[in-house]
Amino acid sequence: MSWIPLTDGMTRVLDAMGDANDSGGHARIDGVKVKTLVKHVDSRGFFTEQLKRGDLDDAGELFIPAQPFAQMSRSVVYARGGNPPEPIKAFHWHHRQWDYWDVVGGNARVVLVDLRDESPTAGAVQALTIGEDSPRVVAIPPRVAHGYQCLGLRDVHLVYYVTEPYCREAPDEGRIAWDDPRIGFDWRVENI
């Protein structure tokens, strides 16, 4: 399978990152949306609404843009422990597709990198912990690279919704190595 290449603008952003930020994941990337889920609990278990037209994110902005959902998928990463916990599944990005990520089992650190050269947060790195202990859905815009790692000793079950159906013949997906020195993200987990 061949991945789509980085654009010149994306390469410029990556090349400038070493000088621009510490890659610690403390930034907030423009266009990334986070919606904290509300659990409705009773003696039988719980119910939560993942996504609904008209939902607002944690900042009070519309969570789901106008584009339709095209596909729902699930990914499982087996917990292995270690520091950093293994494996790390990063980084990939899309030209057109939005991703909506919900970790429904285990906990994950989601790392986002803004590759959009026209963005006010170009080159910023944002890290979020989502999962059972922090139930949130993350909306990831096109050209924001994203990946995650398993935290803890439980497998991570990621359910995600996308706005473009996957096409094996012409995938809307590019790849960057998880340890790309231009990003320089420290995947180690402190205080384990």
C-alpha cells in the first residue's frame, strides 16, 4: 500500500518544529475539538451519548461539522507495559478526512501534531489522555497528524468515526514515524 506524501507546506512545518516548540504536548491545536462524555449510571450499568447532531464541545462550540459520517471502525492495541508502554501507533494524517476518536476500553495518550502551514497553531503538539478514566471524544481535523499509545496494563479499544470511506486503491492517509526527530515527542510515561 502506498501512503500519500507530505506536501511541501507540511514538510516546512515539520522542519520548523524543532525551533518552535518543546513537543511536550501542552498546546491546544486550532480546530481540534474535545467533548467530555456524560455517563448516566444506574445499578445495571451506564449509558452515554457518543455523538449527536447539535452537540457542543467542551469549549461550547459545535462539535460535529457539516460533513457526513462515512465509516465507523474499531482498533485494539494489546497492553504490554513498559516505559514507554508499547505499542505506540503513530503518526498518520489525512488530506480530507475528519476522525472522531473514542477510547471505549482502557486508556490512551492521544498525540496530535498540526501539519497545516496556514494554521495559527502550525507545528503545535497536543496530547490528551482519553479512555475509561477520562471519557472524551476527540475530533481531529484534516492535516493534523495523530497517533496514540496504550497507557496501563489494559488493552486499548478505540472506536472511531470518519467522514471519508476508506479506499484501498487511493487511501487518504499519510504516515510519519512515531519517533520522527522533527516532532521530538517524548513518549515516556513519568512516575510509573
